[in-house]
Amino acid sequence: MMKTKAIRLLFILFAGMSSALSQESGQVTLNITLHPVQILKINPGQSEVNISYENAADYLQGVVSLQPGHLTVFSTSGYEVSVYSDTPTSRAADEGQQGAPPIGFQIAALLPETATGGISVSNIYLQHYKQNIISSRQADPGMSFDIEYQGLGDNAYLEQVNNARETTVLRTRLVYTIEVK
């Protein structure tokens, strides 16, 4: 009787194992959904850029402020980066306006050494409408661009100086955008 129970138990175990080993296969469909992504980041340590005219040569030749790694782009497709001023360049609020004409400056994007082709950069005179400064035909997984801000030469800012003050501060706010190309 004990032998019969042991044989039955072994039979049940082998039957269970063979049915477990002979199971059917199954299928799973894996869907990977890709969404277009475009991110433009401004280096947080460079959210304010200063250009200082300190002598006659600065007024005559202009002043350049190079901002290394100023913009970083992540894009899953070709893209265009544009910049514009959303406020007229003017004296700081406490400076007052004395009827001087609004002034401008140039912005230039510099091509990174790591660029593999398909990217072009521009030098623009800042306006109140979008102008492309970077254009790419390809996706970029985090390309960084140096930006040069160049104040004008040829004494362009002489009429802006408020001689009643030690310094005159001119301000404008720039807006950078990224769009699918």
C-alpha cells in the first residue's frame, strides 16, 4: 500500500512536470511610441549679459561679450533657433528717456567644434521679430553653442549716454525659441 501510494505520487509529479514543460508559447507586442521633442536651454549662470563701454576705443570699435556654452539644444529632428527682443532697448526705468533713438546690437552663434555637418549659424542685428541664428537639418542630442553679443562701434551709443549720471544702463529682454525645421 505504501509502495502504491509512492508510485501514484511519483506518477502525479511526473505528469505535472510534463504538462508544465509542454505549455504553449505566447506572444507579446511591444510598441515604442516616439514623440518629437525640442528643448532649448539657456545656461542659467548667463541669464544676464553685460556689455560695458569704458573708454573711447570701446565706443569706436564696439564691445563683444562671448558667452561659452550659452545655448544647449536637444532635438529629435531638424530645427531652427531664433532670437528676438520682446521689449525695445531702452534706458533703465530710473534713467528716464531724453528723446534718444533706440539702439541695437548684434548676436552671433558660433559653430561648435563637435558639429558634424548640417548645422549653420548666423550673425544677426537684433530686431523685434524672430531671426534664425542656428539651423540644423539633423537631430541633436544636446549640442551646446557659444553666443557672442556685440555692442556696436562707430560711436553708435553716444546719444544714449545720460551725462547727469555716472553710468547709463540700457536694457532689453531677448527671447530664444526653437522650432521644427
